[in-house]
Amino acid sequence: MTLSELEREVRRLRVYAAVSTTLAVLALLAAQGHAQSKTTHFAEIDAERINIIEADGRPALVLANTERLPGPMLAGRELSKELSAGRLGSAGMIFIDAQGNEVGGLVYGARVKSDGSFSAESGFTFDQHNQDQVVGFEYEDNGSRRSYGVSVWDRPTKVSIAEMLDAARGAADREARHRRFAELLKQRGDTVGARRVFLGSQDRTAALRLADVAGRERIRLYVDNANSPRMEFLDESGKVVYAIPPRTR
């Protein structure tokens, strides 16, 4: 090969290398842009639990079956399911805020016994900041008693749910926990949470029930299953002190 032929071959190799490098860079950039914009499509997914997380890895939403639904979430820690009424045997989804605290969710479940009897319940609730649920859509049914509607609760404002759980640590059962809750709230000058409003149907009686801060019903407005309308005012002991229309003796 002559010197001139060698120079031409080197020039061709340089051009080839430059073109190949350019094409490789363009392909890499195109692939990167495609990867960034690409979403994965699944026709169907089977999963026992799905954790929706934020960019920093913090959980924001949990969807799970009855076995893997988490217990109450507090400061990023999962607590025992026994601390949340209705959590055992329920599937659903749990909402979690930026501090790692549970702030509500949807749970549902049903159990059928060998004798054919059953119990079913579901709830969609939202929690007060650093406290328990304050708004809820609820359904409960055991075949003989049935209730469904909207409930509104008042919750303590001076004591957080974390402080209440710390005070109840080691309590033997639910009743013992609630006694400790009451003692702590009394010391701090706060009130125990109570359901203040129920609007819905209970055993085919459509009702609006309003309660005082202790959870005692004080006003009832309802239409019963015989289509009779009535409004009642009650005292602290639950005695009807005024009604429209008055009951006939």
C-alpha cells in the first residue's frame, strides 16, 4: 500500500469513527428520553400488598389484603392491629401523611360462620391531625341489626394520639386502655372523643342524631319503619323531655 493510499484509509477510518460516535450518542440520548417518559402497562396484576411511596421512600398509601393490611401507622412505625377496632380481618387502603402518621383510610370485611350467621362492616374515614378519625362513612350488618351512614366525632385537641398510646402501654385490654386515656385527658384538661353526629339509617329508621361532648344523644330527628316522623329532645340521662309530635298515652 502506498503512502497516499494509507492516508486515504486513515481519513476514512476517522470519518467512520466520527459518524459512529455521533450516532451512538444520539441513540443513547433518544433511549434516555424514551426511558424517562415511558410508563409500564399491565393488563392485570396480582399482589397481596402495594406500597405507594414518595420520592424519598416514605410511604404515602398502602393497599393490602386482610393478612397484610398494616396496623395503625405512627411516626413511620406500624403498631399492632388490635389497637384499631375493625382492622382485624379487613382489607383496604391506608393514607399516611408526611410525618409517617396514619390519617384515614378505607377498610372492609365480612365473616360467615358455619351456622350461616354473618357480620359485615366497612368504613371510609379521615383523621384529625395527630388524632383519631373525625369523619366517617360506615356500614355495619349482622343480619339482625343493620346501620349505615355518616358519623362525625370530636377528638382531643391538647393530647395527641401518640401521647394517649404511650399512656396506655401495657394495658391488659381495650377497657383498660380507655381508662388510661380518660385519666390522661383529665390531667391535661382535655375531653374524651365522642361521636357528635350520625346521619343515616339504623334498622330501617332514617335518623339524624346529635350528641353532646360526652357522646350522649340530646336531639333525635327520625322517620321510623312505620313511616312515622318524630323529633325528640333528651336530657343528660337520656330521658325525652320534649317531642314533636307528643306521644299519645
